[in-house]
Amino acid sequence: MTQRVLGIKNFWTSGTNIVDSSTAVASTQYAINGQLDPVISVLPGETQVWNVANIGNGAFMSLVVRPQGGGEALPLFVVAEDGNPLTEPQQVPRVTLGGGRRTSFLIQMPAGTPAGTVFELALLPYYDGFNQWPLGVVGVSDVIGTVVVGNTPGTPFIIPTGPNSLSPPTNLFTDLTNEPVAEERMITFYRRPVDGTIVPMFTINGQTYPNVPLIQPRLNTVEEWTLINPDKDVHPFHIHTSGFQTMSVNGVPLGVSGPGAVLTANMTGGTGATTETFVGGGLKDVVVIPAAINGVFGKVVIRIKFGFVGPAVYHCHTAAHEDLGMMGVFNVVPEDPTYAVGQNPGLVSTVRVFSGVTQQQISRFLPFGTGHTQGVTVAVGDVNGDGVYDFICGTGRTGNTRVRVVDGTKINDVNARGLSEPPRCSAISSRSAGANSAGLP
Ligand SMILES: [Cu+2]
């Protein structure tokens, strides 16, 4: 089966020059893989996979393949979004790409289509609340590619339907609907001031990057984030490292299979109001939050299972919004983000470890043995990158100063072997990456 990769980029021109978007007299053009209006060949009856990506800086692209000169657009069958396969193909009337979005879909040319028939790859009008895409005029679309039907009949292909018809290993999706939710968060994306004459700041929960409050999910837990949009602009929410499941859009649940896995939402109100089709049954990393319409805030609910420890960002994928502050950091901490306290000089140098989940003491050990009474300081950090915090223990400032790193997975072995024995030493380090307490000598 023929696969194509189509990177679509918008740019502004004035005369023969490419200009930035602040230029007053500018028209928008679209290139596919760097070409203006390329020809794409399809055979009668052939099915192809098109992997399309919006690689522009802020354009919204609402793609259709329609007969030149008029007629009904071809159905498109989405099989993956943002690089994540769906469990079954979902038929949609168009594929909408906010900034950074990638969609893979099947396009099937009807058998018997006469050779030389021409279809257009076109962008339908999309109003994002600020810009009218593709050409700045309400209700006007733009042709960005030409699809020409060839002579030889293509190999017939029946597009699979029904639950899990895209079989493993390509189908990796696990439905999070019935998983326990460890944390619910509300995250609001809005401009400040809303209608000022100065350049606005684009905020998340009232702050701009890097001052957006830090989110610290725990490894392997599921969080539910409600993304709120009180703005008149839509915002393509994007998160790094972890894909998410879209649970609902503007209060309408999005299923994972069958007709319930496709929904269409109003994205903006007023002149040039826009709709967008959402598809379930797969993870994604970009979802457009609808604008507030008639005072009702746009709302998308997502669930994320965090699989990687460490910091990453989430942001609006409209570059101008992101550049003006609409980005935040989340830092995935271990499943049990332990913390520890040391010991002042005088008594046996003891480290006590507490669970960050239950707040109960889960271990105590003597990093320098029973004879050591010069005190111990302790820092916590994932030194060996296994997703479990380790304990960096330092002696006091006097005498024979030492640092001992205790592997966070071995603290119970330390206890089993008796408190009088020094714990196993996994590494010697004078600092900890991502340490969440201080105090090393
Ligand atoms: Cu935005």
C-alpha cells in the first residue's frame, strides 16, 4: 500500500517575497513538502495511507479531498493521530489540524474512476477566533494539492471496521475510562488583558512561562485534566512525552469505538463559526480547546497515564501564544515520592524515610554504621534513573567526611540486614539530579 508523508506549511507572501505575519499586505500560501500545489497520483480503486502534519507556526488546516469542479468529498478513514494508532479506523468528513497536529488516514479512490479525473486537496474555512484560515476571507477555501487518477486499476483493499480491527502490535491503546484517577486538575488558558490595546500575555492558570505553577504527577498514575478556555481564540493544547486520551469535548463524551468515537464540536461562534471533528480510540498529544461561545467556556477533559520520570512541558501549539507565555512545566515524580530526614550530631546518625503518599515512615537506616555520631544530612533524587528516589547521605562537617548514596530500591534490604550494617552503596555522588532537598556538606 502506498504511504505518503505530507508536511503542510503555511507562509505569508507579499509580491514575490516571503514575509512575516506582521506585514500589512500579505497573502497566505501553503506548501506541501516544500512544493506549491504538488500533483499526487492515485489509481482507480486504490487505497493509500496519507500521513499529514501541520508544520506551520499557527495555521489551522481543515483538509478535504474533493472532486475538482464540485461534488462530494471523499470519506477519510483516520487510523492514527499524533503518531499513535487507533484501535479501529474512524470515518470523518475532513481532517482538521491545529498547530503541531499529525493525522494518518486512508484515502480510497472509488473503483472505476476514469483515468485523468482530478481531485483537489483543499483547505476548508476555519476561524480560530482571531484568524480566518486559509485565506483570511470568511467562507473561502484554498486548493493546496492536485490529486490525479491514473490508468491501471489499483489493488482492491477492504478498509477494516469494528472494535480492535487494527490489530496489535500497531494497536497499543488502553482505555483509561475505568482506571482510578489519582489527581484531577483544572488548567485554564486565557489572554490577559482580554481586549486591550497592548500586546496581551497568554496565560495558563493566570501566569506566563516560567511562572505557571508546577504540576507534579506521580509515575504510572492516571490524572484527569480539565482544559478550560474562557477566550474567544481556540488553543491547541500540546503535551510532551506522554500521550493522552480525550474523554470529552464541551461536555460531550468521546468514546473509543464505533460511532461514539467521533464527535463534532463548535469551536468558535459568530461570523465564520467553525466546527471540528474529534476522534477517540487512540492517544494523542495535541487537542484543540474550543473557544468560549456566548459566555460558555470551551472545555476538553483528558486523561494521561504518566510513564516517564522527569520534567517536560505542555503548551499552546499556536506559536504566537506559546511565545507570549502559554507554556507550563510538569515534573513526573516517582510513584511514591519519598522524602527523608537526617540526624543532628550526638546520637547515632540515622536516616528516616517517609512515604510521600501515606506520610508514614517506611524505613530507617544508619548510612555510616552504629559507631557514627557526627550527624547525617540527606538529599533525595533519582540518581540512577530507575524512577525511584535514592538517598544521598553526607556526614557532618568534622572528622572523616564521606558521602554515601543508598539505592532507593534497597532501603528495605538495609533493614533486613540489620541496622548495624552500612547499607549497600550504589554510587558515590556529591550532588543529585532533581534532588528535592538540600543539605550535603
Ligand atoms: Cu493558544
